[in-house]
Amino acid sequence: HKEREIMPIWVFMVRYDGEMACSTHFTEKGAVLTAIEDVLQYLGIEDDEDAKNVYNDRSGIEEDAGVEPPEWHHEKLRKMTVGELYGIFGEWVEKTWDDFMYECEITKTRVAA
């Protein structure tokens, strides 16, 4: 009886307007990058102005407009560590909390061969 090989994978799960979707990734970094991309797309961030507006004025109460938003440029995000990416993900995903139509999560699981 051979021992089963078990491979870790990371799953990004999202629920939007009642619809569930997920993507699987061989690396944790890939899952976090996908999660950040999805959150940014949901928030409508396509340029620096969008990023500043969303980050400083999401819940209808304008915060300090001088606060720089977390990174959002995909090329720059790809060069970051997983730890840095989780920090950025946390800051952006917080901007979705007032909207109960959108939820997302990253989790680790295993594939048995």
C-alpha cells in the first residue's frame, strides 16, 4: 500500500450577488494576487484617481483625502512578498465590508493524488 502524495493548494473563493466562484492556485502568492485583482475590479479601481477616491471615500464619509491608498498596480504587486500582499489585500477588502453582496476568502487545502 503506497502512501498517498498530498499537495497543498490555495483557493480563492468569492461570492458576489449570491453567485459563488473559486480559483485554485499552486502558490499562495498566486491566490493572494488573484484576490487583490478581484477586489480591485469589484471596487472599480482602474487608475490612481479611482484608487484615491475609493480608499478615502468608500462609506460615504470622506476621510483624510491626503492618505495614499494601498498599492494597486498589478506590476508592482507581483514583485511583493506574500506578507506584503496580505497586508494590501486586507486594506482593500475592508472597503467591501459595507456591501453584503460581495465576500471573498483565501484558504489553504490539499489535493490527494
